[in-house]
Amino acid sequence: MADPSSYRPKPGQIPDSPGVYKFRDEHRRVIYVGKAKSLRQRLANYFQPLTSLHPRTATMVTTAASVEWTVVSTEVEALQLEYSWIKEYDPRFNVKYRDDKSYPYLAVTMNEEFPRVQVLRGHKKKGVRYFGPYAHAWAIRETVDLMLRVFPVRTCSAGVFRNAASAGRPCLLGYIGKCSAPCVGRVTPEEHRELAEEFSDFMAGRTGTYIRRLEKQMMLAAEDMEYEKAARLRDDIEALRRAMEKSAVVLADATDADLIALAEDELEAAVQIFHVRGGRVRGQRGWVTDKVEAVDTAGLVEHAIQQLYGEESGDTVPKEVLVPALPEDAGAVTAWLSGRRGANVSLRIPQRGDKKDLMETVARNAQQALVLHKTKRASDLTTRSRALEEIAEALDLESAPLRIECFDISHLQGEDVVASMVVFEDGLPRKSEYRRFQIKGFEGQDDVRSMHEVIGRRFRRYLAEKEKTGEWDPEGVVEDPDEAGRPKRFAYPPQLVVVDGGQPQVAAARRALDELGISDIAVCGLAKRLEEVWLPGDDDPVVLPRSSEGLYLLQRVRDTAHDFAIRYQRSKRAKRIRTSPLDAVPGLGDTRKQALIKHFGSVKRLRQATIEQICEVPGMGRKTAEAVVVALAQAAPAAPAVNTATGEIMEDDGGGTA
């Protein structure tokens, strides 16, 4: 791990001008590429104390061993050079979108003497016009089949074209009128190219003008009593309209735009793009990326724009690009897009109307793509097996941890402290065995102490049930439910306990197990900041590769426990506020209710306070304080629970709930 101060340039060496910079590791490999309006100001941000840097940035600068830069004239040149270097060096700390599948495009090979219409995938070629991408190749073929009646463009391969030319006979499509048969000279190369250009214009969205022209020709043919010609033109118009109906109208003003939306979490991001031409959705595509650098939504948008238009031909850049957030250098990105298109491009956030509604649809697709990506990754048996094996190897376990339990603590400024326990078996969640804990022994922001209590309570329950039933027996456990009717799954011990946190939380969990004499259950912690795995008693963490399936599984387990705890904590807080006797005070809103509870600690202490003490709370006037005192005096304390069988008052022992 390098010390950034060892390779920090002297302040006077870095120019105060636009440019692109590269961080290299000790082997001279480029690990990060970035651009800046001012190289001096941007690079200075990387050489702050490590504690003030974003965790991913801190990891990058300690991995690097040197930094170098190239000065350019404008921000647009910096954007172009940054994209070129990212493509060339593939730096490990830069965001890299990867296609979630290989999309088919409808392509017209305008670089050939006789242009051909075909389905293509993969990298795009110069001189070829692309339309799409489409979700399925059959959708392209259906559209082409409808349009060949009106635009009989060649669709055959080069070999079939040569054979037909040498034989002097066209293929079947030539006989049935779905090809103009340039192979046998029925049309000249110029006439065939004009057909291909009309086909491309129609696919690009210029549909209204062409259909109106056909309708006018049909009416003239009918007036001249050329009824066969009029009928043929009528059928052509109907075929084109059927082809158009395959793309729903989403924008009434015949807009040409690309809409980009994102869905992200702490680890990954998914981007979805809708290509709208002539007011219709002509294509859709998406990518998923690991967030290996400290990047916000605006940065992800900029990377997506670079990925989308970096290798595209200029005619694929639309008039409008609609995004959820503007890049930091929005002016430079807009100028870059305009330069690629050869005309002005509008880069903006839709604020209202149909475009905003469509953007919400794209965002929903992005969210579904992210969920689907995670689900596919988690549901694959081979992937899960590899993840468990990687965890066992990294933590030096004797066997793969088939049952993993993860614990997390949640509270709001030390109040309503709760904990969650989630269970994963064979790498999949077992929601029926999730548990929630109320922590009532103390209040305060002491996650370590809370973690010790929760681990102790869970495994004291395990030991108590084990003492009753002997060694764990799945059949015996299922047949012997607890008082609430649930199977006694607490009697089933995990092979691995994961806690949300670093060294202190791991030490607390291990200490709780040691106090109970349990030594055959492994413990580890996963810290959110750098995604490091901590083991009890180790001064240094275990660092799993970011591409590791084992790390992905641990992150999923940790995030599931965190979400489960957050939901429980919020429900408790909402219930406490809703059922508060302060609800009877007129004009006292939730903000001042929470301020009162936070100031006094509980309703019981608030009930004992004087009017003067209540007035000390910010925002509380004397009249409101008097109303609070009256409301609390009128509200009767909650009656204690009574055991109807024995008549004894039941104490709340702060046990777990499910």
C-alpha cells in the first residue's frame, strides 16, 4: 500500500488548465483515468488526508504509485481524450458499463454497391446505418417483411447474390415482389440505393411525409382509373402502418430523443436507454456496472453518454438527450454531442409532461434490470456454490458455510434500538427464519454493546433448546414448535455468523459466543466503507476481490439484514409517534413531538416535567407547553398486561419478535 505523499507532485508542477490525468500502479499499469477543468484543483483533491477521502478514492490513491497528466485546449478535448484512454487502458478503478446482453440491430449496409438489409449484432461498422436495438431478432424480421413490399431492398447474402447474378435468375423474393432484383439488372445501382435510402429514412422516423406521398399517388391513380395501381398503393400504405404500429407512440410531437435512466445502490448501477424516433420507441438497451470508483448519479450519466455515443456514427445522436441528472461538465458534454451529430443537441432533465412520464417508465425498467441482474446472479446454483467455497477459503473454514446468520443494529440517534437476524441457507434467503430483536436494556448509540447483547440472546436460546432436545434434529425441531407456533429453528446453529460492522462489532460477537462456551461457530464482520471482511483478533482485514462471488454473497447478506432492521426500526418509531398522548395537543406536529421526546427521553419523563422545563425545548411556547401538560394529565398510563391464567402481571423482558 503506497503513501500518496510519496508521489504527490509539487504544487507548481501541476498546470491550472484543462486536461486528463492517469494514475499508475507500481507496475506502471494505468488504474484510473480522469479529466478536469483545472488539473491543479482536481489533483489536489486526491492528496488530502485519507480519512477525508471517499473510501473508494482512498483505495485508489493508495494502490497508485504515480500520477501523470496531459494538457488540452478545451473541456471537450478533455472529454474525448478521457474516453479514448479509458477504452485503451481499461483502468480497474473506472466505471465500465457492460452490456447485459447482445442486442440485435436492423442494419442497412450503405457502404456496399447494392445496400443490404440484415440483422446484425456486436461492434458497429463504418458506412452501415443501424436502427434499434431491438429486444428480439424476430421482431426485426417481422418489421422488415412488412416493409419489403414497399421498399424491395436486397436482403440476401453476398454468396446468394453472386449465384443469382451468374445464373441470371433472381431468388424467390424477386419473384414475389419483395426484392427489386438488382442481381439480374431489374433496377440500376442508383435506383436500388435510392430504395435503401427511402427505407432508412422511414426507419429513422420520417414516416408521415412518405405515407402522405403514397396516399396522394393512390388518389391520383384512382382518379385516372388505374385501379390495380391504386389497390397496390393502398396495400403498401396498410403494410407500412402495420409496421409502425409495432412501435407505440409515446410522444405526440414526433420527438427524436434518447432517454437515459439509472437505478443504483452502493455497489452496482444499471442504466436503461429508450431510443425514441418520430415519437415512437424504436429501440431499448441497458447496461450494468460495478461502482468501483467514487461516482454519483451525474458521473454515472456522463459515463453512460460516453459509452452510448463514443463509437456511434453522428447520425445516431438525436436532437435531445434526456437524463435524470446533468453531468458536472454539462456544457462540455453538450458540445461533444453536438460535434458528433453535426448540429445542436439539447441535454436536459425533463421537468413535466409526456417526457417526464416516459422518463419514469425508463427508470422503472432500469430498476427492474438491476433487480433481475442481482436475482440471476444469486439464483444460479454454480455461482452460489462458488461463492460459499470462496468464503470458506477466505475465512479458513473447514467446510462451506451452508447456513449463514447475519445481525445488524438500527436506531435513530440512540432511540428505538432494534436488531435484525437474517438467515441464508445454501446461498439463498430463508425469510421464514428471519428474527427481530428489541433492545430495551439501555438506550444510546452503542452498536458494540447492542451487538453483544443480541448475539448473547440468540445463542442462549440455542443452548437452551439444545439442552431440551439434545443434538439438533430437523425432524424433532419441526415437530416441536415454540409457543407462537413457529418451529424452533433457533436450535439449528449456523456455520458462520456475519455482523454488520468492523473490528469492534466482530470482537463483541466473538466475546458473546466465548462467554457461552461456543467455539465451533465462525464469526466475521463486513464493514460498509471499504467492503472489508474482519475476523476476530486480526489487525488487518481480509480483502476479497470486487469480482468475487463470495464478497457479493456477503454483501447481499449484510444488505438484507440492514434493510430488515431499518424497516423494523421505522415501524416502531411510527407506531410510537402515532399512539403518543401528545396527539391530543392541538397544533403540535410530528416535528415538535419528536423534539419533546428527544429532549426528555420518554413520555414518562415528559409527564413529570414542569411548564417552564417544557418551554426550554426549541419551538415550544408557553401556551403549547400548558396544553401538553393538560393532555398528559388527562391521558391514563397504559395498563400492564395480565396473564389470564395466573392473574400475574407480565413483565416485558425485551425478547425477540418475529
